[in-house]
Amino acid sequence: MTDKIIDLAQAKQDREAKPEPHLSGKARCLACKKEWVAVAPVGTTTLKCPDCDCDGHMIGEVVTEGDQWICYCGWRLFRLDRHGIYCPSCGVYQKGF
């Protein structure tokens, strides 16, 4: 039973010694297009819109590795349908791949 007891002072000390990295920046909702400043742990891919609770994403995400496609409007998120790959922000179908 003692293995489930958490030492709060030790947990706080551990958290302060090794904080989880976060990103902050502008975010935009895919549905209502609301923009806000978001703070999220590194690696977060989807944010919740504060107005309509739909999916939102960081604008100009930080890319640490690998090649990324970026739409001319600035989005890095794409969707697929039977016609091809398109940007859900501006609706433009991507070409050249």
C-alpha cells in the first residue's frame, strides 16, 4: 500500500529540476478560424479551440527533424480526399509530389 503514496515535496523538486519543454505561439482553429496564443508541451499536434472546441493547430510550428510540407497560407496540416491532398485552412490542393 505504501507504493502508492506520493511524496509531494519530492515530486515538486523533481518537476522543477527537469521541467517539461513547452512551445508557445499563435494557433488557429480549423473550423471557426479563431486565432489565439497557445502554450502546449512539445510534440502536441492538436489543440482545442477556446470558442468552438474544434481542432486547432499551431501556425508556423517548430520542426525539429524531417522534411515538412508547408502550404502557401502557412499551414502544415493536410487532409486527403478522392481528389488529392488539400490544405483545410485555405482549400488549395497541393501539387508537385
